[in-house]
Amino acid sequence: MKGILTTLNGAAIAATVASWLFSSIFSIARADEGMWLPVLVQERIGDMQEKGFRLDAEDIYSINRASLKDAVVLFGRGCTGELISGEGLLLTNHHCGYSQIQKHSSVEHDYLRDGFWAMSRSEELPNEGLTVSFLDRMEDVTDAVLAGYSEGMGETQRDSIVKANSRILIDKAVSQGKGMEADVEALYYGNQYFLFVYRVFRDIRLVGAPPSSIGKFGGDTDNWMWPRHTGDFSIFRIYAGKDNNPADYSEDNVPYTPKKYFSISLGGVNEGDFTFVYGYPGRTQEYIMSEGVRYISEISDPHKIALRSLRLDIQDRYMSRSQAVRIQYSSKNAGVANSWKKWQGEMRGIRKMGTVEKKQEYEKRFAGWADGTRYAGIVQKLDSLYRLLEPYSYAADYYNETARTVELSRFATAYTGLRNKAILTSSEDRADSIRAEMAGLAETFYKDYYLPIDRESFIAVMDMFDRNVPAGFKPEYFVRSMDKYGSAAVWADSLFGNSVFADSTALAGAIAAASAEGPDTDITVLADDPAAEFGRAFEEWYMEGILPVRRRLSREITLLYRDYMKGQMEFEPEKDFYPDANLTLRVAYGSVQGYSPADGTYYLSSSTLEGIMQKDNPEIFDYDVPERLREIYRTKDYGRWAITGADGKKTVPVCFIATNHTSGGNSGSPVINADGNLIGINFDRVWEGTMSDIVFDPDLCRNIALDIRYVLFIIDKVAGASHLLDEMSFSE
Ligand code: ARG
Ligand code: GLU
């Protein structure tokens, strides 16, 4: 890592050489591991080209000319998307557009169930609040951010210097154009700082989505697993003002003309092919110490999984009984289920790899090397801080997975907060806009609220809170309520039975009655509501009893990590380090490759329509193939999308896997071939490799992509929206 390494002293060099012999055995990042910063891609381009890439670094990232980076966007706040036409057409995953598709759906227009296709521009659906961000540039600003800081100053002083300097850089960057946003991000725990400047578009319309029986085929049964057959894509269009700049939604806006968009490869994908994923991975922790990993795999993951299992069982039971409830809870359920399943894979992967033990051993060697250097004692200090932190992390995990999942209380808290603001403000305009926000909040909440699910979930998670959170860590309010009611079930009857938030008419009535007596009564009535009280009491407990300690200890840990990180780089100077993911644009490259998940089993690297039909079962919701697709299969009407399958017969490609190092946030990322053309859309990882946010195993970690030819086949043959293909450009 240039710029970070300081000179080693003699003793350290001797220790390095000695430990190198041991450490090199497993510490050298295997080629496919890594999420690299595009601006530094020239450091990797030799390796990429050796592995088959035919373009150069400037084609990937350039500030002087249009490059692939200009066709890759941050979609919303946690997915990636890519431009595929000169008229702002954008591809992402079905699960990334899911909440938008859900919001436009009702029992009459069930776009989740039936799909949605705008047959003309005027039918494209606007999505309030949805944004798409283009990275304008990224810059190493370490020197500017640390200007005025010198070693020996306290951390508080360092913090305020970093903050003030970052502010100046950000303000300058955003003043340079319409819709600009900027962030300064710490990399390597604050050993380096980068400025990221974005241009953010705000008028993003839904163009098309397949039915869930394609876009979410396999559902949560197949989620995080291979072999996979999910047509996980949706299509949006970016609109801009007449000057091609970001603008709020308006009928007068026009499709955005991008600097660059992907050409789509029709050439297909083969085992061994070079692949490159360009996108926004959210969060990884590859360099944390054994204690941090142990907490995740032995404590946090198992408890969170158990809590979510309870809620998922309840949701599934009600959703299977009613289509209306299924629509209401589909998006919420998917979110709960997704991490639930990932944590299971992650926990097993960490255990299987023996990561805790391996890290402990590494830490021993590191400590030996560090002896007598400025890094001496770091590992022990981190270790004891982790032990102090553990009960607080545990309480926080419990808070997040229990009290904070009670929908009624979340709504009551948010609503009451707004109501107070509206009453306290002296500006009539401001009060009006807050009231509009409240109305919107209530409308969204009631549209998707089903009380029996919430009440049963409350009972289940509160029971577990009672059993598993140690006495000294429970909120007093909680202890009092359990004493008073005797059980979570009786408490739930009272809370859900007496809250005016439980029903929109009751809420409106209560507000009207209280307002008649004056605004003070109004606030009291809402604040005294049991659902609001529940939210407030837990929040106070968390904010006063848990968070401050957690913050203080985490801060100390992060600080030590800054040194530990730097120490690791000196300890292993031959290793290529990449910064942990932090939802900034990254390059991950590798190749299309199958894997062996277990002894005696080998998974091929691609799947086809045959697999969809093998799974077809009208009795199983997740595997109910849509009739149109069955018909196409029967008549083999594949048109230009046919390929020859392993058995020599005609079929259609569906998904493939590769060795790219990806994470949550990489959903929707373009999967690119050696010539820079689009071959797929990233959407998942394999179950056996989900520990890659913490530790990457080149034998087991695979990303899962949708073959772009399946996307085109669905648009063309199933949706009958081939007019969209006319906008795209293709290459062999
Ligand atoms: N596992 C993928 C990801 O992390 C896909 C999630 C889609 N959601 C679902 N519950 N099936 O985002
Ligand atoms: N499905 C994930 C997402 O939404 C990407 C898969 C992953 O975590 O690797 O970002």
C-alpha cells in the first residue's frame, strides 16, 4: 500500500522475514479475492490482462473521457445498476426494484404477481424518493483531510480537523454542478481518505419487471443458493431536465442521455471466461481480529437467526392464507428472510474455515513480530476491548431484532415525533409540509399493515428478549411491564388493544377529539399511547444505557484498528491489500467457474431453462412457472435466444457463477466480459461462500449472475416488449 507504509526498524525486518515464511502460506490474497478502487485499477490492470481482459485501465475509469464507470450507478441507497441505452435505460435486479414494484401494486394491479411492462414512455411509472447516482470522480484526499494534524495531537483534535477539512472538500465539490453530492470516506480504518463526488438523478421511472414467478423464481427457498434459476431483473429509465441535468420529477423531463452505456454481448458465457463485476459492495470486514469474528459466528448470527425464524414463521403462515396479506408483507418478508438465510451460511462458512482459530494464530505471530515496535500490545488491547464490548453488542443486536421490529411502535414513534414538530414550529408553511408528511407516513403504513402478524411477532420476540437478555441489561420499563401483565401475550393484548395507532379511523378520531381541546392535549394523547410509549421507553434505554458505552468502545476499537491495519500491511509487505467495502464503487475480477460444495459433489457454472422446468410445481409457490414460459418450453419457441445444451438439445441460458468477490450492494452490478461488454447482472452469492464479507475462500466463494441472454429472452418472448431491444446495442 503506497503512502501508508512507514520505514521498518531493523528488528521488525528480521521478524518480518521470519514470519513471512509462515504467513505467506495463507496470507497472500488469492487472485480472485479483492474489491479494488477503480481509480487505482492501473495497479491491477496487468493482472487483469494476464487473465484475459482486453481493455486498459482508462477504459475502466477515466476522468478525461467516457469510461465504463460512467455506465455504472448506485441504484437507490443499496444496489447497483447499469445503463444499457442512449436514452437512459437502466438494468438492475428485480429485488432491487422490488419495493417500487410493490408500491405500485394492489389486488387489482398486482405487478408483483403479473409483472409490469410500459408499452410506451408515457406508461413509465415515477417513483418518489428513488435516486440514481453516477460517480463523477474519486480522489485520494488523505493529505488535504489531515492538513494541520500532527502526530501527538489527541484523537478529538484529529477528528475535528478531519471533519472541518472534509467539509471544505465536500462543499467545493457540490458547488460544481447541479445535483452534485459528495462524501469523504475513510479507508483502511482512517489510514487513507477518499473524496467521492456523485451526480444524483431524482426522476427514475419503472419501465418493466417480469412477474415474481420469473423475477423471484425460487423465492427464499433458492435464495443464496446454487444452482439457481431466478430471472432477477427489472428495468428503469432515468429522466433529466431539458438540459440533461438532474431534476425533480416533472412531466416535461426527458430521458437522460448518458456519457456511456454498455454494449450487450450475445456471445455467451463459458467456463473459464474472464469476468469483471463493477459495482457498489456495501460492507465487508476482512481485517478484523478473531474476537470480532467469534462474536459474529458464535453469538450474534445464531441469536439473530433464531429471532428472525420466529417472525418468518408467523409471516409465512398469514401470507399463505391471503393474497392481500401476501402483497402487504412480500417486501418486508423478503428483507427479513434475506439476512436470516445469509447469516446461516456465513456462520457455517466461518466455522468450516476455522477462521477464528486461524486468526488467533495469525494474531500470535503478529504480536511476536510487533514486539518492540509501535504496534506492540495492539492485539491484546483489542482483545480486551472486544470483551468489554460484547454484552453491549449483544443488547444492541437484541434491541434491533426485537423491540425495533414492532411495526406499530415504529409507526407510533415516527408519527408522534412529526406531530410534535408540527405543533412546535412557528412557521405555518413548515407545519403544513410536516402534516403532509404525516399523512403520507400513515397512508404507507396502513396500506401494508396487518395487525395479527405484528401482535404475534411482538409476543414471540419479547418472550425471547425476556429469556435471553441478562437482567442488568433489560430496560426497566420492560421488567415493569412483564411484571404487570405476567406474560408477553397479555401485555400484547393490552398494547395492541389500547393503541389508537392500531387503526387509521381510531387515530383520526383521537386526533380530532384531542385537537379540539388544544394542541397540548393532542401531544399528550399521542405520547401516552402504549405503542408510542413502548418505542420511547426502549429507545431511551438504548440511547442512554447501551449506545454511549458501545460508541465509546467501538471508537477505541476503530482507533486501534487504524494501527492494527497499518501494522498488518507492514507485517505482510508482499500482500496486496484492498480496502473493506463501504458502498463505494469497486472492481472485482475473476472467471466463470464451477465449484465443489462438498465431498463427492461438483456444481457446473451455468444453468438453463431445463432446470426451471425440472423445478416446476404449481403446488409450490416458489416454483410455480408461469404458463407463458411453459408454453414456450413446450413449443421450443426460443427464437434467436436458443443455445445448444449439454445434451445437444435446444435450450435457453439462465444463470452462471464466477469467482468475483462481491457483497451486498453488488446486486444489479454489471458482469462484464474481456471486451468490456455486458454478459450478466450480478444478484447473489452461493450459500457455501457467504462468509466472504469476513473471509474469502477461493474454492467456495462464487457470485451468482443472471445471464443477459435470459433477460433479453424474457423481454422479447415472455413480456412482448421487444421495442426495448431496439434501444440497446449488441455485440458478439
Ligand atoms: N440474496 C440476494 C441479496 O442479498 C437476493 C435477495 C432477494 N431477496 C429475497 N429474499 N429473495 O440481495
Ligand atoms: N443480493 C445481494 C444484494 O442485494 C448481492 C448478493 C451479495 O450479497 O453478494 O446486494
